[in-house]
Amino acid sequence: MPLHVIGSALLAAMVTATGHASAGRAADPPPGFTPAAMQAARHHASEHTAVLCKAREWEWLPSGLVAYNDVFGRHYSECISVRPSGFKIVRARTGWEWGAYPDVFVGCEYNVCSRAALPQRPIRDFTKLTMTLYTRFEATAGDDATDWWFNRSRPGRSRSHPNGAEVMVWLAWRDVPMRNGYKVSLDGQTWYVEHWLAYADHTHWQYIQLRWLGPHRNPSVELNMLPVIRYFERLGWVRPGWYPSSLDAGFEVINGGVGDRIVKYAVSIRVR
């Protein structure tokens, strides 16, 4: 997908949908939990495989984004059916813990980069950052998660983990209890926020989780994310000079996941 950066940029992608938000019995991710989307990819699907079943197998979508079958729970397995607009989980064997994070992304995650590009500009140069998201969330437990990664320096293919911040947005979830967060209103939307310092791969970063407390979208929701990022800048959790390294969206699968699918994920960006 072409990306025009002459003062503005437009990215289009595809991502996942919602059910009912509830708190329940699943364990919280431990401090330092690392979504497997940030683990090095092992397999590139050959001949545009329609179904990805290997752990960390990936394929480019027609939009230029990457569809990524991220399975990191021990003894777990999962298959995703790749669609032009995203994917659907068609088979999953997971236990009652965080087991997988199938997703689509733009940008670079370790040694895999999308054909669509992100502006190589620090977040302070962004004047528009709007996300449109529509998912089908059928899982027994887990969440649909948009995961945006920020690096302290200019990103690209790398063996290193991003060392800035991880901003994870949940629009729907089941059986994931709230812990010690707080509520905040940003740009007319109410959020529940949790934050801690995460560690992995010999580095650390700011982990920021937002759960949307507004009405469920039907059929989609458009969120202005720039005020959200600016709010975290004021708190010192994201720095204006950091670079977005990847913007992805998918599902944090705890148990099951069959039927979850990405319908639409679009990010509209404008830079100075």
C-alpha cells in the first residue's frame, strides 16, 4: 500500500472485534510479560499459504502489512486463516494462561518488516493519529489488543527489543481482572489505565494498558489516539523524541480463540 509522507501519511490495515467486557478468573500477565509478537519470527509462509499453523509463521497481506501467527505458550498450537483484510483463528489449543497473540502489523518487529511503511519520524512530529478498529471477538477468555511499540531511537530490522514504551489498547475483553489501575477521560472517551515497567531481552520499557470503558462499537469505532499519546507524554511514560516501531492489532489468547477474527484495522497518520 503506498504511503505518502509530504506532510501527511495514510496507512490502512485490518484487525479484530468485540464481545462483552467482564472481569473474571484468568491470571494477570506477570511483570515483564512479553507478547510473543516481539519474539523473532521463525517462518515465512511459502507460496502465499492460506493457513498459518507454525509458531511465529508470517505472511504479507495485499495491504503490505504482515499477518503473524504468534504462539508462545508451551505445548500450545494455533492456526489462522489469512484473509486479504486480516485473519481468522480457525484452530487453537491453549490452556488457561496467556498462550498466543496472532496479529497484523505495520512497521518492523525484530527481523520482520511490513511492505507498508511507518513514517521514520519521532512521535512529536505526528499531528494526526486516528485508529479505526473492528473485530469479531468470540473467545472464552482474553482480549482484542492493539499493541503500539515505541523505540528510543530510529527503528528498523533489529535483534533488539524496543526499549521505549508499549501502549496496548483493549476494546473488548473477558475474564481478565482489573488490578491497581485508574480511570481517566481522554478526548471524550473513558479509559481504565494500568502501567508498570516491563523487562525482557536484556532491556526494559514502559508497559501501558488501556481498556476502553465506552459503549461497544457497531460496526466499528474510530478513536483519536494522539491525545492518548500526549497524555502519556505528560506523565513521562512516552517521550516526544521516541519513534513508533510497529503498530499492530490482534488477540491476546488465554483460552480458546477459535472464531476470533480481524475485520478492519486502519491508522490514519499525518506528520509535520
